[in-house]
Amino acid sequence: MAKRKTTERAPVTREMISAVAAELIKEQGMDALTMRTVAAQLGVSAMALYHHVQDKDEIVRLVGDDILAKINLPDPETGDWRQLLIGAVNETHTSLLQVPGMASVLLTRTLLPNARRILQFCIRQFERAGLSKQEALVAYAGLHQLSIGRLMVETSSNFDVHTHVSDEDDLIVYMDALHSRASFDEALAGLLDHYAPSAPTRQTSTARKAAPNPRKVAAKRAV
């Protein structure tokens, strides 16, 4: 009796999951991404994916981290700290905009290796500007928030200026500036000016102090 031929399927890997998910997002959008749709593309059951990832959010982080892996950062100890920061920010934006919905990877508390690599690179540049480790962390938090805002503007359909504001509206200048990359570049320059070694308010600025821990504040009040 002839043996039935079986088709051997390559074992699923996190790299395969990320690649399939990225294509799915590009073709159908973030809403189409589910454990089931990714599993179907890979030809496995949804349950099989749970051996590699916890949930959809982790898949999104995988896609984002693979995108960030392609960014080649220069030597963090060589060159002007300000220009290195601006370069890292622009490279990150350009890379994440390649796949719709990737701005969300900047909002997670769970950083995968390449996201952490870029974060540490940027923090180091603030330290090279003369900030302490704690001050550099706070400075990067501000830069991070600014970056998230810019990416949200560039990727959100809610910010279509031409369908929401007429040329006669007194907010047209604001909306044009909101959509302009130049306004972000100016805001970024202002933030870096604030932390530059020659900034007059650098040593006294309260904005540089770490935000208090809400739980600790609540505990003190309860005493």
C-alpha cells in the first residue's frame, strides 16, 4: 500500500508572524489584524500562535520592532548631540510611517530590543548635553510625547484639514501649521534649545524635574 505523501510545513517563528502581520496591516489596515487572520495566513490554528506571542498587541510590537531594527544609528559618542537626536527622531518617524498604525508602538510600556536601543541612544544624547541620568529620562519623555503627537497627526484621518476647515475659518492658519512638518521641527528645536548647555533656565527649570509618583503622593496624604 502506497504511503500518502505529507506536506511538511516550516515551523512558525516570531519573525514569520511579524512579516505576515506587516503585510496584512499594509493591505487591509490595523483593524484586520487579529490572531485568527495572522494564523490563517500562516496556515496554522490561532492557538498555535499563542506558543510564540501573547496577543495581538505583542504582534504589533513585533512588527514595530522589526521596522525599527532597520534604522542604523551612528556612534552615540561621536558628533553633535543635537543633530544625532534630530536624526534619530526623523529616522524613527520615517520608518514607522511605512506601516499604518505603528505610532501605537511608542505608547507601550513593554519595549522590545530595537525600540529600547533607540530610546537608550536618545537618552545618551541628552546626557552628552550635560543632563544627569534622571534629567535625561525626563527630557526624553517630553521628546517622546512630541513624537507621538506628530505621528498621530500624520496617520489619523481625523486630521484632514480640507474636510473640516474652510478657507474662511479663522482656524485655517492653525490647522495648516498642525499639518505642516515645519511646525513639528520648530517645536523639536525649541525643546532641544531648552536643554542645551547654554539655555538660561536649564539649571532651574521645574519642567525637568521628575513627575511625582501618584501612589506615593496618595500614600503621604493618607498618613
